[in-house]
Amino acid sequence: MKFTPAKVNFFNFIKLPLAYFGGVRVQSITDKEVIVTIKHRWMNQNPFQSMFWAAQGMAAEMPTGILVMKAIYDSKRKVSMLVTHQEADFFKKATGRITFSCTGGNEIREAIQKSIATGEGQKIVLTSEGKNKDGVVVSNFNFHWSLKVKP
């Protein structure tokens, strides 16, 4: 499958309806970076009229997962992938459109190559930073991924 925003958004509609109907949309995909947005709406808000932390987490995880899936697809190997830990920091109310980006494509490819060479699982930490329309960071998520090439 060619990884394009339209194909991934359609995949989300079919396989991840909570993300799709919550407003998560993939904007761009490259080998090094994925950009995803989510807009504050009634459906994803908390009682304080800002975006619920779990909606932000769903949008924040998406660019890291897409980068991992793309790197696995490009390696032409079977690789197991799993989020083993997640941390988040929140700095400002999330209102309006929030843009999450992850630029860890190179680290993922290196981890897959190391797993191929050693046969051992690799752990990497990918950061997804959420910014509002003014470029102010509203939240920062770290996802710990475990990757292991299958025999």
C-alpha cells in the first residue's frame, strides 16, 4: 500500500472510526515526518471547553504509528510493533486546530535495520508535538515503541 494521507484517512474511517469521527486527519507523509491535525469540537471536548487529553493522545499517536508502519512496509520484512509506554505533558488549553508532528523516520529505520542484523527487538522513543494555529506547543507526547523483525 502506498502511504498517502487520503488512503490513511480512508483506512481510519474503516478501521479506526473513533479517530476518524473524532476529527483526526493525516495531512502529510514523508519518510522522515508525518503531520496530523485534530480540530477542537463538541465531540472531543472536555468540560472546560478545550480538547480532551485522550483525543489529543489519539491524534499524537497517529504520526508515530504511521511512520513505524511505513518504515516496516519499506523494509519488506515482517516486523512486530507495539507501544509499550506513553508519557505526555500539557502546557496550554487545546482549542481550535491542533497539529501533531513526528520526525522520527530515520530512527525507526535504524532500529529495524539493527533488529534485522541482531535478531533482537529494539526500543525507540518517538515524540509527537502538538501546536495550535499560532505555533504554540499545547502538548507533547512520547511513545515508546518496541520493534522486532519476525523470523
